[in-house]
Amino acid sequence: MEKYMFVFMGDDASRLSPAEQEASMQKWFAWVDKLTKAGRYVAGEALLPGGKTIAGAKKTVTDGPFAEGKEVVGGFFVVYAKDLNEATEMARDFPDFETGGVVEIREVQKFDM
């Protein structure tokens, strides 16, 4: 099994009503439970908005990251899958597709040390 990262992008969930937020969270918990019971879930976290960005040779620090609309990274999972096709199938259960969310699926590179 290889490790894959799911990077979750989408709108700010604060626009949802409290009941919609609760329903969304229940879908997330069910998905994590499904992946965990299958032995595929490694780790994951939601990310708070804001932060800092450091860029360039001068290491300029700015507030951010700030992205346009649906490009906001809201969190990530690391999962085990046999290949990219299986990881892609696993990501189809992402709860936020209904609200325009996007999942980027990337294989984690191994380094010999």
C-alpha cells in the first residue's frame, strides 16, 4: 500500500446554517469511520482560515494565504491505497462535492534515508 494525500478545497462552511453544518460534519465523521474501519485512514486535519505566507529569496512574509473562492484549502487526509485509481475511488465519498468542493489526490513520495 502507498500513501496518498487528499487536499480538500472549497468554500467557507460558515455560510451554512447550524443545522447544515451539523449534517455536513456527520457526513465527514461517517467517511472517516468508513476509511478507518477499512484500515485506510492514516491522518487528517481541518485547517483554520488565515495564516502567513513566506515567499521568494528575500523570504517576504505576508498575511494569507488568500485564494479566490473555491481554491481555499480547508484540510487534508492521508490514506493508504494500492494505487492512484483506488485512491481516486476512495475520494469519491468526499462530503463537500454537493457544495462545490474539490479533492486533489496526490501520492506521497518516499525517500530512501
